[in-house]
Amino acid sequence: MSEIIDSLSTFLQGTGIAQLMEQPDWWKTLVMFVIVGALVYLAIVKQYEPLLLLPIAIGMLLTNIPGANIYHPDLFIKLDGSDINFSEILHDGGFLDLLYIGVKLGIYPCLIFIGIGAMTDFTPLIANPKSLLIGAGAQLGVFVAFSVALISGFFTPEQAAAIGIIGGADGPTAITVAKELAPELLGAIAIAAYSYMALIPGIQPPLMNLLTTKKERAIRMTTLREVSKVEKVIFPVLVTAVVGLIVPDALVLIGCLMFGNLLNVCGVTDRLSKTAQNELINIVTILLGVSVGATATAANFLKLETLLIIGCGLAAFGVSTCGGLITAKIMNVITGGKINPLIGSAGVSAVPMAARVSQKVGSREDPTNFLLMHAMGPNVAGVIGSAVAAGVFLSWFR
């Protein structure tokens, strides 16, 4: 009988509930569970970026259950500055430790960029190269947020750079910079980046209405010219070469993005293009989301720094939106009123959601005015711009 009682006692002491109550800051774990519930709600009920928010939420849930031991931050974040011992991770690591290797080595973001490139139509940008200027203007928030985070004194220059890139509204790019420069902040940065991407329909319209007039929002733009297949094939190769020669640190992201696009437009690799657009990006999205969510442990996530990151990220996103709008307004004046400033908000790189918001706001003034394809130019330019901004930060601080 005593053996049964001892076995039962041992079992009860080993449960997650018992281990939770033994933790000094047990309430933090409960807070993380609430955050997990909020993310699941946003993903399923509100359908805000469900393909990423849901895997991130599940990763957060798994990593915060006491006693599970499937993710060990100390294996990746070495306080003594020593190199990561991958042999130790393979031998002693848990399930999420093994998945996180793909994030730490920068594999997942690059593979996702191949899929994004295969799904993205660069025709509007090729037809209207001036869109590159709008995409560049929309990166203003990246450097403003970097400056604010740095001046605040709460973050190192490397951490400030990782926070600033949230303004590019590009999750894989934010993850790439964070895992290199501030791995301890990866969870908070990734969640902030994807949350703001999901909230684009709510964040951007007030800024668009504030910075544009009713007359400007009703401007009709001329139909884009036809783009030849030769141009479509040359474009990704040319962009890869030019960006690689100017900002080599951005080449890994830009190269993968353009490779995916080349698979789509060349006309001879349909099977590879379809795989990149579907199976590849779907599988990697699951692995990336769960891995990133695993970094949001209660000890790392529930800090003052996390609130500051979320605040700086929101500021970065807002300033980037304003930067794109102002750039488009200036171009509208220069061209004699031929550019609708609303397409400037699409300069952030959330493809194609930001372009759809431009179309939606414009249609409120004139339901027959179609801005979507015009907005796609700055939108894809923003993808390139955010990757270049990431390369600049990596070249400065890595």
C-alpha cells in the first residue's frame, strides 16, 4: 500500500500543475496562457494572419508548460559569449530546440522568401519603376524606430536595429535580423511584427485619411503598360546582382525572393513554382511559427522591454506608413497630379494586404477607381526595401 502511495505522490509531484506552483513567478506562466488564448482568438475568430499567429500561439503554449522541457533558451543564448554547441543541442535538446535550429541558422526565413517570391507579381513594379521610391520612403519608420529605441537607453545598438526592422512590416526579415543581432528578443519582435501585419486594415486607414485629401484619394491613375516576358525574367536576376553588389548582407533574402519569382516567370519550372507557392511555404510556415513561439517563455517575454518593443514597433509601422504616403504625395505634385497618394501606404512590405487596404480606402471615394495593381508596385518595392534595410543593419552591427 505504501508503495502505491509513494508512486502516486511521485506522479503528482511530477505534474505540470505541481511544478507550476513551485515556481516563484508562477503567475507569469498564467499570463502567458492568457496571451496564448488571445492569439488563438485573433487567429481563428478574427482571422488575423492565422497561418502564422496560430503556430506561434501553439509554440508559446508548448514552451510555457512547466516540466515539458522541450525548449531550452540557454542552449542558444550564451551569456558568457561562447559559441552555440550544436552537438549539445542534438544530444540534449527537446523537440522545439531541434526545430529552432532552422531559425538560428536562418533557414526558415529564406525558404519562406522563396515561396513569397513565387507568389508575388513584380509586373506593377517593372511597369512603373518609380514605385521603388515609394517603397524606399516607407522604410523611414525602420530608422526612426531604431533611433528611438537606441536613444531610450533600454537597448543596445544591436537590439535597437532588430526592433527597428519591425517597421518594414515583414515577419521573415524581422526574424532574420533578430536572430542575428538580438536572439533574446526574438519572440517579442516576431510577435510584434506579425501582429502589426495582421492589424494593417485597422492601423493604416486613419493615417491615410489624415494625410490625404478627398480630392487626392479620388485620383485615377492611368493603366499600367504591358510588361514583356523578357523583362519579367531579367528583373529578378538584375535585382539580385545589383543589391548583392551594393548591400551583400541583404543578398540572402533578396536572392531567395528573386529566385522564387524567377521560378514563376521563366515558364519552364511550373512544378517547382507550384511547390514553392504551396507545399514549401506551408511546411516552413508551420516550423517557423512554432519555433518562434517557443522563444516567448514567461521569463523572456514578460519584461518591460517587451512593452517597449511593442510600442516602438507600432511607432515604426505608423511612421513607415506615413513615409510612404508623404513620398507618394510628393511624387503626385512632381508628376502633375498623376499619382494617387493612397498607394504610398502600400510601401510597407506586407504583401498583398497593404495594397488591398489602398484599394479599399480609395474605393470609398470612388467605387469605380481600381488602385490595387498600382499599389502592388510600392508593395513589392517595400519587400525589397525592407530586405535592403535589414542588410544595412546586419552590415553595421554583425
